[in-house]
Amino acid sequence: MRLSDGVESGVHVCVLLATLPNGAALPAAKLAEYHGVPAAYLAKHLQALAGADVLRTVKGARGGYRLARPADEITVLDVVEAIDGGESAFRCSEIRRRGPLAMPAREYTKVCGIHHVFTRADEVWRAELARTTITDLLMGVLRDVPRAALEKGARWLQDSAR
Amino acid sequence: MRLSDGVESGVHVCVLLATLPNGAALPAAKLAEYHGVPAAYLAKHLQALAGADVLRTVKGARGGYRLARPADEITVLDVVEAIDGGESAFRCSEIRRRGPLAMPAREYTKVCGIHHVFTRADEVWRAELARTTITDLLMGVLRDVPRAALEKGARWLQDSAR
DNA sequence: GCTTTCTCGGATAGCTAGTATCCGTATTAT
DNA sequence: ATAATACGGATACTAGCTATCCGAGAAAGC
Ligand code: SF4
Ligand code: SF4
């Protein structure tokens, strides 16, 4: 089981955008450069995030991406579902309908126990991700990252926002 | 994000094996036929389950597979980890080490907040799966599946155990 | 109004992990 | 001995994800 690779960049982008002043935007190329990931690929994820109303696009010259909502109203789950999709990890192929035990479809009214376990597990997983907002993550970064690195980042932002 | 396809068959196999009398075994070919899945493929998953000490193999003629432990000591998580692997869904590529913000490796001592969120989510997911045993699932089947189907299944088992 | 800058959206190649299969060998009951 | 069965490696196939490209269109600035 593997989460889409783009989720990581997606979350990082949101955290970075959360540091920008009110309505400012940052173009996709800069975001890619900042994180050291291929720009063309990141663009796809940015579009997905924009489509999911996590990011807002600012078109035209001096445009780019910015958060669509306040950072404390965006959860990690929002980012995950935008990029990785909202489907459950478990997909059953209705095994019980096959083989010699098979019965007519109408016999199977309720969701079976096996299916149910995985559905519940999926729900708690998502609930846990929904618990943390971009603001929470930003706080963590400000606390954990050494001052020197923070200043380096801030300087870079100034230069490229120009 | 997608769970390995074989997990479904794996769980079904365990539930079926839980219905067998004490030390009886069922060959891979029969298990595959019962569930209507390709035998050669199922064999792989069975081996994985045996390697993870979920199933026990009985070699030689009239051999097959049986549960390695009592059904109420086998959790759904055991099956999932045997077939799908125990790795977390989220794998970070250390983005913070790339790009202009990069700093020497020794600066990054603790696990970052982003990483932490996904680790925690993964833990609750696994905890939820560990909550349910094969016995629990078997109970559910006995309760939910119509009597006619149960008898059909029992008859089939008799015939093929011969 | 024209030009420049930048995003949007689709179209498409490349790659990796997972799916599915085969067969020769080892092991055991009869 | 013979038949039945697990084991393990080798391998083809496939879907989904990774990564890239480019033209159309929209906003900003002159
Ligand atoms: S019994 Fe449950 S898990 Fe198995 S095929 Fe049916 S719905 Fe899916
Ligand atoms: S900041 Fe966290 S999630 Fe991002 S690359 Fe580093 S460890 Fe991974």
C-alpha cells in the first residue's frame, strides 16, 4: 500500500503558502524550485489542489497559487484527498459471488463483515489526518527548524517574490 | 492509495480455514477453486501467509494449509501485513533537504511534523485492523449469510475433503 | 489595445510495483 | 515406488503512477 508521491509535495506547498502575507501568490515554477521537484510534475498536483478548493489560482502576470482558505481551515486530509483521491484503500471484488458457494445477488443485502472492518479502518485513518491543519504544521516547522534555515528561506522568498 | 489485491483472498482463506476441524488442512488448489481465484496466484499469497506464521503448511500428500494459531489469535492486521507488507503508506523523500532551503543533514534531528502526522494516522489504521480477529469475522459470516448458502458451502467442503 | 507573463487543460511518454503464471524440486502419505 | 502437494525462482503482463510537453486563454502592465 502506498500513498501517492505527490502528497508530500502538496503538503509542503501548502505550508509554504501559509507563510505568505494575506493575498500574495507564488507561481508554480517558484514552488517547484523551492522544493527541488520537477516543475511540470508539481503543476499537476497544484491543479488538483486548486480543483479541490484547497488552493486558489491567480491567473495572468504576477499570478500563481495561494491558499483558497485560511490555513487553519485546511486539513492534511483535504490535501491527501485532493491528490490521492478519496477512495478507500480496500477494494473488494465480491469474492463471495464467485466459486461454488455463489448465490444469487439479492441474497447479499448487507455489507459483509470483512468489508466493514476495512471501511472502519479507513475512516479512522482519515479522521486522524483531518485532525491536523496546515497551521498546526506551520507551527511545528517554526518550532523545530533551526533559525538559520528559517532566515535563509525567508530571504529566498523575498528575492523571488520580487 | 490502494491495498494489495491479494489481501481480500487472504482474509477469506483464513475465515474458511477457521471452519475446519482441529488439525485438518486444505490444499491450495481447493482454496483457489472455492473462492474462484486463479490458483497460481493465490499460492503466492498463501506462502506469504505461511511465512508470516499465520498459516501452517502441511507438506506431502493429503497436505495443504491450515491456520498456524487459533482463529481468535489471528487478527486482520496479521493478514494484511503478511500480504501487503508492514510499511507505512506515506514515504517521504526528505524534501526539506532539497532546494535552496537545504541545510546540512545533521541539522535535522527530529522527525518533522508532516512525517509525524502520517505516522500517527498509519498507527491508528493498523490498530483498528488489529481489533478484529478471524473468529469475529467468522461469527459475522455465520450470522449474515443465509442458511442455504452455508449448507451449500459445508457440503462442498465435505466433498473436497474426501 | 497590445504585449508580456503566467496558468489551465489535455495529451502523452516512461517507469515501477503489483498481478498472474509456469515449472522444476523437495517432501510426505499410501 | 507412486501419487499428491508445497516450495521457490523465473518470468510475462498490466495498471497506475510518475514525469514532461505544449497550445489556448486570462490577467496585468504598458
Ligand atoms: S465477503 Fe466481503 S470482502 Fe469478501 S467479496 Fe464479499 S463484500 Fe468483499
Ligand atoms: S519535512 Fe517531513 S515530510 Fe517533508 S521531506 Fe522532511 S521528513 Fe519528509
